[in-house]
Amino acid sequence: MTACRFRSFALGGFEGSTHRRRDRRRVDTIASSAHDLHARRDYALMREMGIATTREALRWHLIEREEGRFDWSSALPIVHAARDAGVEVIWDICHWGVPEGLDVMSPEFPGRVARLARAAVRMLRAEGAPVGGWVPVNEMSFWAWAGGDMGHFEPWLEGRGYDLKRQLFRAHLAVIEELRRAGAREPVVVAEPLINVVPEVGDPESARLAHGHNEGSFEVVDWLLAEDRDSVDVVGFNHYPHNQWVWGGPQIWLDDGRFRRLAGLLADAHARFGRPLMLAETGAEEPRGDAWMAYVAEEVGRALAAGVPVEGICVYPIMDYAGWDNDRHVPCGPIRRDAVQGRHLRPGQVAAIRAVNALREGRRDARAA
């Protein structure tokens, strides 16, 4: 696998969740945002902001309705729009959603994901679509918690997060094997949560649990690198304002002394994994988006100045979407959707993204010095 060099330092990510909720209702955020219908407009707005790399998800439940038969009609409008706009795509092979009737915990699950990956490589080559990278299984640690410990979504287990995480780990490795067989050399990215859980003061049990939760967020990357050092090219982190909290208590904010600055979190992660990093997801719901992205740009700039190899910052979601649980309109990112699916840019977010892209020039200057 090659080192990661994306076409733009600022990346855009379109919300692509397709899991089934506790009530068994399927979430399809691509359909609810009509991104598949308006992809050309969406990419034109991205290019206007200077973004040339995006994250997208394959909707597996639509692609493989019958085992072994791949129908790409749900993906092709996005594939063609990206290709024609000169946008490279980092593809999520499995973004939590699986075909009807497939048990995530079954022995055949890793092989099924791997076959989807192999078929995707063939399709994208046939369509002449530029690939920026691959995320075999999106946010394995979060899926293990939500679907394995809490029963929030498929496979609706409780108290079996470790077992689900091991299964997702096996699926990632199976995808890597198929990508290699297919001759795919684009970077493999993991997208895992970057968190900071702090204990209640003076509570040893809280300290133990908080430490365990923090370590658990890194666990699957540790496993992958121990099993196969080449199974991860870029360690991607999903980091939002709500990613720091007191164990069993409230969220902590930037003005709290227990809040850890992003530059320090990234430096620690690089020291641990020794791999290039990226922010695979970051952003904030309006009206905090401008301030959050300004903070992220500043912190990543500090990390780069300290020698931490950050390869990009993905604004995720880059466009308003419908909430998973209640379909509410969630305003976020630089692209605002109106009630009739019109698209408009938020000027403050656009300025923040241009500041993010400027970090690439600073990084080049530092390497040349």
C-alpha cells in the first residue's frame, strides 16, 4: 500500500449511514439528502471551495439484494458525478449497513464484505473513476459499542461489543486481502473515534472505567497493526465537539481545564501508531461550525509544525442531513440544503475550509526548509 497523498488537504464527506435502527427501520442518509440525485451540483460546490477529495459510502443493502449479484445503479450517479468533476473518492465499503438477511456475526460476514470490495474495484476501474482510498469498515469501535454493547442498531446485541469488534476486525483484514488480489494500491484508511474521557475527581473506579474507554477507542487499530503492519496506511480519526466528556457525566468544552487540545491528541496518536494521520470526520452543527473549524485548523497547524504527519481534514458531513433517529434537519458543514433540496454555501464555513487548504502550503514550506 502506498503513502497517502490526497488531491486536497480539505476533504468533504457526505453522510452515508445505512444501518437499521433498534426499531428495524433502515437509515439511508444519501437518499434523505438526495445526494445521489444532486451529486453533480454537490461536487460543483465542493470544487468551488477548493475541495477535490471526498468520502462516500457504498449502500450495500441496495447493491447486493441477492447474494453474489451486484447492482451498481445506486452508486453510479455518484461515481459518474465525481469522475466528471475531477473529484477522487475515498470509498467506505461497509458503512454499518448490511443486506437484508445477512447476520453480521456469522462466519460468512468477513468474506461477504471482501467480495463487495473486489466487485467495487472492478466497477470503479471500468467506469474510469479516480479512487483516493478505501475504508473497509467504517468506525469499528463505535459500531461495536452501538450495535454490540447497547443494541442501538444492527446486530442489536448487548454486552457483546468485544465480540462484534473482533468480527469487524476480521472483516477489515478480509477486505485488505481482496484489495491486494485486485491490485488496488490506494491508501487504506481507518476511521475511528478520537476521544478524551475523564474521570470524576477522587473516584478510582471512574478513573479505571474512563481509562478503559479511552484505550478501547484505539484497540482495533492496535490489533490491525499487530496482525499486519500494512493493513492500515492512514489512521483516520473522527473528532467532534462532543468527543470529550466526564465518565458517566456531562460533555466538557474548550474552556474546561480537563479539555485536551486536538494537537496534543494527534501527537499522542502518532507516537502510538507511527502512521500518517488524518481527521476522517470533523465538524459541528450550526451555529458552531465556523468556530469549530477555525479551532481545528489552528490545532492541526500546530500539530504539523510539531512534525505530526496529518494528511488531511475531512469536513463530515459536508452538507445538512436528516438525523438518524428522528429525521430532523441537521444543519452542518458548508453546504446548506433548503426545503426543496436546493444547495447553498455558508460563507463562514467556506472561509474555514479555505484556511484548512492553506495548511497544505504551510506543510510543503516546512518540508522544503
